[in-house]
Amino acid sequence: MPRLADAARAARREQIIAAGLACFARSGYHATTMADVAARAGVSKGTPYLYFDSKEALFLALHEEWDCGAGQRVDAAIAALPEADRQSPRRVLHSVAASVAAHVTAEPETCRVLMEARALAAHEPAIAAAVRASDARLHRQLEKLVAAGVSAGEWPPGTDPALAARLFTAGLYGLMAQWHLAPGSFSWDDAAAALAGHPEPPDDGGTASPRGQGRAPAAPLDCADSR
């Protein structure tokens, strides 16, 4: 019985999250109420509070869902790369960009919440903390990737990994914002390729270049799922 009760509680929590996503994506954070979420979920007005202390807590859960979903998609894409490509930081970065682009198009409502969270961060301390933590985690991972690429000769000597990581994420979030304003106005495949830069072709017909031999594969992005 306890297992059934846990399963039912988990299912109801996901129902509340789905309702919150629909409401936030349609009306935005400030215009949405927990009563709206309850109505969308088809539950009593007090039910959402059994799972989330506040509207803010529900919104933050959706922000985390984006991070975890995108992270899992990136991890799977990197794991699926041929071994030679996993040894190339530039090719791994291309896979990261393509995976996030695919997540944007697959999860447009969740992406819209992500975009609003970044705007709300200017005035909402808890949301700002979540955005900063997510950015710091991503920047650390990208910095390591670019640093490995500099060592491998895939980026010019003297490239600042921290700045490169920030430019990459700034471009990515800027493209997300433009895509939501004008869906279909550009090719995400082309945009992802431009963001990552063009990886060098293998110089022996499909195997890694000599300077990439023996280098540890770049680490995939983490999914910080604290639920």
C-alpha cells in the first residue's frame, strides 16, 4: 500500500507541474494564480499547496525540469557520438548546442518558462538564485570543455575559456528568445552549428587527429535533479 500511495502522490505532483506549465506558458508568472493551476489540473484549490509551498516553488520546479531535461538530452547525445568525436571538445560542443536546440523545439512551453525566469531574476531573489546556480554550473562545464579544446588546438591559443563559455550561452539564450518571438524564423540546426563553430574534419578518414589521441573525453553536462 505505501508504494501505491507514493506512486499516486508522484503522479499527482506531475499533474500539478503539467498544469502549472500550461498556465505559466499561457499567462506568465505574475498573472497566474495557484487557483488557476488547480482549475487546470482539475483539483481543489488547496491541492497544489500539498506539493508546492507557493507559486514561486512551483515555478522553480519547472525551471529545474528544464535544466534536467536538457541535461539528459545532452548526455544522451554525447554518449551516442563516435569515440573519435567524443575525444574532440569542439565536436562535443556542437553536440551540446544541437541537443539544446532540439530540446527547445521539443519543449516550447518549458523553454518559455525558462525565458521568463531569466527576466524575473532581476526582481525575484529566489528565482535569481536558481538562475545564477544554473548558469554557474553550465559555465564551469563549458569552461572545462573549451580549455580542453585550447589544449588540443581546436581553439586559438590565448582563448579565454570563461569568456567563450559566456558568449556561447549568451548566444544560445538570445536565439531562444528570438525563436519564441518568431517561431520558424531561422534554422536551429544552422544556429547550433554556428554557435559551436565548425569542427575540424578528421585528417585520416574518420579517426581522431594525432593531437587528440590519448585525451580524456569531455565530460557530459550534469542534471542537478534535487527533487
